[in-house]
Amino acid sequence: MNKWNQSYGFLLGKALQQMEQKFAEGLAPFNINSRQYGVLLFIEENPYSSQKDISDNLQIDRTTMVSHIDHLETLGFVERTKNPNDRRSYSLLITEKGKEVLNSRWEFLIDVESEVLTPLNQQERQLLKGFLIKIWKSL
């Protein structure tokens, strides 16, 4: 076995790279990337979250998070509202336009995942998902 096949990090990275590249192609018409899609998804599932909440939960640098939210707000996908409990921060809500993007791309995301995971049966996919969640939560 060569060194390339011995490295989990390398193999996971290559699989992620392929999946992200395919997903990016489907997001390009909406002028967002996969990380921004994830931010939209988080906001939809956690309305009134602050940028800090999103940054902490998705493990995105706060400075980067500001630029993501600015971009999503410019596109009309999210809106900032003053946080009544902390005037220094904003709460974020997804707009109808943002929900449309999420919904229109969700099936595409599922198709991309299915295509990338074709070599795995359903049980193997569930195991992989469980392992990835376990790894992510430990980071």
C-alpha cells in the first residue's frame, strides 16, 4: 500500500474536495459557496442566532463569518435585526429568498452526496455519517 492510501486525512480531504467541487457547481448560479449554504441552513434551523453563535457552532473564524453574513445580506438571503438583549449584537433571520435557495439546492446536495457515496451501501453510509459526526464533535 502506498503512502497516499495510508493517510486518512489525505483520503478524507480528496473525497471532500470532490463533493465540494460538485456542490459548488450547483451553487454558482446563486453566487454562494458551500460554507455560505451551511450558514443559511444553520440560520434557518436556528432563527435569531448571532454571528458568534453561528461562528462557534460551525467552527468558522469570526472575521470570515462577518464577510459571509455581509455577502448573504447583500444577496437578500438573510437579514440582521437588533438583538433586544444585547444592543451590540444582531440576530439573524433567513429571508424568503434565502429559503428558496436552500430548498432549491437541497435535492441537489442530496444527489451530490449520493453520487459521491455510490460505492457504499446504506449501512456503510450510516456508519460513515456516525463516524464523521463523532469526529466533528470531538474537535
